[in-house]
Amino acid sequence: MPAVGASLANRRGMHRGAVPDPMSASIELENVTAEFGSFRAVDNVSVTIEAGEFFSFLGPSGCGKTTILRMVSGFISPTSGTIRIGGKDMRDQRPNQRPTALIFQNLALFPLMPVWENIAFGLEVRGVDKKIRRERAEELLALVDLPNAADKSVSQLSGGQKQRVAIARALAVEPSVMLLDEPLSALDLKLRQHMRAELRAIQKRTQVTFIYITHDQGEALAMSDRVAVMSHGKLQQVAPPRDIYDRPANGFVASFVGENNVFAGEIAASGNGQADFRTPLGTFQARLGPNAGANSKLYLRPEHVRLSHEAASANSIPVEVTDIAFEGNFISILTQDASGRTIVSEARNDGSSPLPEKGARLNATFDPDHAVILTDDVPLKAGAH
Amino acid sequence: MNNLLRRYGTTLTVIVCLLTAFWLLVLVILPNLYLFENSFRPYLPVQDIGGPKDTYSFNNYMTFFSSPIHISVFLWTIVFSSLVTFLCFVFAYPLAYYLSKKVSVKSLPTLFLVLTIPLWVSEIMRSFAWFIILSLKGPLNILLMSIDVIEKPIRWMTGFRSVMIGLVYTYVLFMLFPIYNAIQSLDTNQIEAAEDLGAPWWRTHWRVILPHAKPGIASGSVMVFMLSAGSILVPSLLASTNSRWFTEIIQQWIFESLDWNTGSAYAFLLLILCTIFVTLVMRVFRVKLSDIAK
């Protein structure tokens, strides 16, 4: 990082909102595999992350996402494959030689240093003068909205404040790539939602490439430009959040991201992207997913299930309401069909439609466009979600 | 106490408490009090004990301060005990770091076993072993000559050389374990975070690991220093004619001059002066007593 001194000099007096020079870099993973003994944690992963992108790896614990992060930061070497940052092969580059900054899950702040020394540690390492280090630390504290904390000790800070210090410490070394390992998982819900927006704003402000690791689909969907869904060390789908949710590539993605009613059955007839799907409950019309085939199932999101008194001509299942769960912004209505299986429907809590009574006999209907036929190539790990 | 009663029953609790009290009172406190009282009384022929000459005074303590030789022996003891402490740290710190952060959990028990086996042998045996190893025609010189490192045998047992070797060997584990415990409690993520921020290994040690290990280093140092300064076996077995340890002077007062009074005054002087020295050093390194107790 040769330009630290110079870029610090012309950035003196920078205050909140000032945009540092964009210096993000792209990351390419090419056939990257990581094995620990006989266990294959990451299995032939290839993906290119654009410079300045907010990119998330989403998956259940043990899916290999943290291993990818540690390989990019340099703490683990891939068993095979190539990692390039900014076009440069990272093989044999130690973590302290890479243009990455990692934010650890437990933040790993240095408890024996005051806040400003924590933030300036990376500059201290680079031999930056103490006075400039201090100034830079205060600039960064302003950037993360935490002024007047420079001389506090880490233990005096709250969870969210520690979070900000960790971000400032990582930004201080002006990394081209920020790596975040579930940094919000220890925070409470309100703070987590607030920090989501903050992180996103900081990323936009600094234009640094962010790689974000999480098992929380809400975080991944809300913050990312693109999301990679992982399972068993393999990439299942890489797409913008909307596509992940609306156009899942396979059954795993559909069931891991968001809720689904799943119907087993078989494709009776197909054509024009649509198919008739035969189930024990009857035959439904649905959209053919990208990997629909012999062992496919029908996936239907609860918010697309409508309950009405009249039966529709197609895609209609007679059900009985068994339970109503109030979730706040929406209401989850649990129903049972004739065979006793549960079909979940969700209604927005906006007062637009009256809620059905428990025990009411209704028809669950759905639009063929909203039901998708997919194959679950990867079994969802028990208890992973 | 209630907990103890509930767990072990009345009989066992009483036995345990009595035994502890016996050890503390009869074997530790009373002998020390006896010596302490004696250190203020003059050394007298038997018939004068309890007579008019038997009065309390600081004369025994003043004997030390009016003897330049004894003062110099004391100062050298402090200097070389500090050197032993420093050498123990130099050996123990890297080893402790390696054991707590680098070694796989599987091989740890074996390594600890290998490290502690020498402790099973009594200190006197170990000192004699070093006496043999270091002697002029001993195995060390033969080995060094046979691999052409040296041409003529080295006289190891001269000056404080062999005493240093013996003391470091005897007390290095007292430094290792506290430092090991301290580094063990350091979150490995912090080491990785420092490296990730660009720190070379030495700066990670200087700024992150060493400060964290400071309480362990402090308690290890206090132990090694006090044990070294109070050691009698190693200095008397491995000493040469020109290396005298302060404890040897105490021994001379008591066993050769049979002057227990001055001997005990010297023993308490050793304790008090070493305590002052340790306190001062702790001030310099900004270590608090509460850090050590952790």
C-alpha cells in the first residue's frame, strides 16, 4: 500500500460524507476447492465479484462460506484453484500482504488499546506518523458516526459502537476489498436493521468491494447487489436478490431463501415454459423452473396463496383453516387440505381483507406464474435453516 | 464452608480443615515467628539467654549493612536472579506461544508430559546431573569436541555460568505455565486481525500478544525471581569458588557459625529486600498486584 502517506495528506480535514478515492478491486475465484482431510468444505467454486460490488455469500452453517472468506483473506490456502484480487494472483500472498480487510464475527478489537489506536493500528504498522494516525482515526470515527470516542476504551462501547470501530479499523488501511464475517449476528434486531443500512451506506460512500458472509437471508437480500447461495461447498445460485427470491435456480435455493409450500408429484405435460403438475391433490398448472425434471416438486410461496370462498377453475385446493399466527406486519394462516397436509398462506396486516375464522372451509388458489417446478439436487441439511 | 460441609460431611471437613490449619500454623507461621523473634536478639552463650544481655535490638540487621562483602554478594544475587528471570522469559515465551497457538490439540498432552517429566526428578538429582554434564571431562564437552564445535574442553563451572544454567533449567517451567495460560486466553482472532491489518509477526507480538500475556509474564517473573534468589541447592552444588549466593551466607551463619539470630536476620532481609525490589520492578513495568492474581 504505497500511497497511504500521500492519500492521507490530501485527505486531511476530510469529514463525514467525504468520499475517499475509489480503489476497489474485483475478486475472481476460479475452480476453488478447499479440503480439510477428507472433508471438502468448498467444492470447485468459480465466481467473479465486480469491483465496488456488495456481494453476499448466503448459506446454512457449514456450507463453506466462511472458508471462502478465509481463503480470500489469506488465512487458508485453497487446495486447488486460483484466487485473483484486482487481476493479481493471490497465491503465496500472506494475509498481511493482501489488499483485503477482514471484519471478524466477534470483531476481534484489541481490548488493551484505546479506540483510536485500534483504528490506527494498520497505519501504525505502515509507519505513519503518530499525529497523522490520530487525525485519520478521528476522521474515520466521524465517517462511522462515532465522534468523541477516540480515547475511550473498547470495553466502554456498546455492541453497535464496537461494530463501527471494527469497520473504521478495517477502512483505515484503505482496503480494496472488505470481508465481513457475519458481523451483525451478535446485535439485537433493531440495531441489526440499523447497521444494515449503515453498512450499505458506508459501502456506497467508500466504493470498496464488500464481501459479506451471512446465514441470515434478510441481511443478504436487503444489502447486496448480488447474492451467492451456497450449500455443501457448492454455489447453488449467483444472482441479484430479487432473482434469488423470485427465480430460484433449484429447490434448495427456493426452500432456503424464504418460505415455501412444497408439493411432491410429477410433470404430466409441459410446453411453453408451463407445465401441468400432477399431485395426489390434483393437477396444477405451474411455471417450469430452470432445473425441472423427473424428481421435481412444486414450490409455492405463502404470500402467493389466496384464500377465498369460491373455487377457481384451476389451481384450487379446498382447505380448512387450522390456525392463525399473528406476525406483526403480516399474518400467517395455517390451513389443512383433505389429506391433512398443511398449506400456509400469508396475508398483509393492512386491514384490506377480513381474516377467516378458525375452522372455516375455504379454497386455496394460486396463479400458475407464482408456482414453480424445481428439483432439489442438494438435500437441505436437517435443521440448517 | 457450607458447601464444603454439604459435599464432604462433617468428619471429613473437620479433618481437612485441621490438617490445613496444622500445616499453616505449625509448619509455616510458628517457625517463621520464632525466627523473626530471634532475629532481634543477640547471639549469646546458653547461660546468658534470658539474662540481662538478652535484649531486643536491630544489631543483627545492622551486621549486614556494615559488611561490604555481604552487601556485594546480595547485590550480585539480585543481578543474577534477574538474569535468570530474563533468560527464563526468553526461553518460555516462544515456547508458550507455540504451545498455546500453534500446536494441535492432539499433541498437546504429549508435549506437556515431556515438559513436566524433569519436574518428577528431585531438584538435588537434577543439580547433580548438571554437575556431571558440565564437568571438565563431562558429556557436554565430549559431545562438543566430537562434533568439532570446540577444540579444548570449556570450563563451565566458573563464575556464575553453571549456576545460571542450573537455575534456568530448574525454574523455566515456573515461567512457562503462567505465560502459557495467559496466551491461551487470547482470542486467536486478534492475532489474525493484526496480521490482516498488515502487521508483521514481531509487531503482532509486541502490540497484541505480549501486552495480553503481561500478567502471566509478571507472575512467572516474580516466581522465578523469588525462587532463584532464595535457592540454595543449585548455587551450592554448581557454584565455583568465585560465585557466592546470598543464601549461602545465611547457611553459613546458621550451620557454620551456629548464630541463628544473625542468620534469621539475614533471611528476613533477603525476603524484605527482594519484595521491595520486585515491587519496584512491577512499578516500572506498570503491573498491578491484581493483574498477577488473575
